[in-house]
Amino acid sequence: EIFEGNEKLFEGLYIHDKWDWSRKFPVIKIDFADGVLKNREELDRRILDLLRKNAERLGVSYESNDIPGKFGTLIGEAVAKYGTRAVVLVDEYDKPILDNIDNPNIAAEMREGLKNLYSV
């Protein structure tokens, strides 16, 4: 919220008079908190859905054939459209791995899928 310039949410808090509220950034939100992803295919579908929703919310396109390409293009298009750096927020970044910690093979697949996203 702070990066999007939602000043009212921070009134009365320590940060309020220390933040430049005239600066706003495009925020890309990646959240793995909902549900349990049981395999790499589900993870990839979730990532693609999150990227699509962010592109729609920010009003940018993100054409590419793979997840790293789509994510990189989404960031680049957001920077180009808004003329400032983009902020990427990832909530529950390791949940797909932890949800499968009892199955080392699936956990490793999830790690590779997340690495595919986070390497951008």
C-alpha cells in the first residue's frame, strides 16, 4: 500500500512523515497463501494466473511463451508505462515447497518452479 501512495492508511504511523507520498510505484503482487499446490503443473498455472491478474490491474501486456519471459516482460512493461521502477511483493514465497515438505520429490519440483520465477 505504501508504494502505491495510499497515504491515508499510514496517517498517525511512524512512516507517515518520512515517506514521499508524491512518489508512486507500480506494484506486482505475487501471493501463494491461498490453497495447497500439489504439483508443478498447479504451481505453473497459479503463477500464470497471478501474472495475468497483475498485468490486467496495471494495464500492461506481457506477451511471452514461458513464465520467466512473461514475468520479465510484465516488469519491463510496468516500468515503461509508469516511468519508475516496479515493486515486486511476494507473500508466502516458500509455501509451495513447505506444503510438500513430506514429499521430497514434489518439494524439489516446486523449488525448481519457484526458481524459474524468482530468477527473473
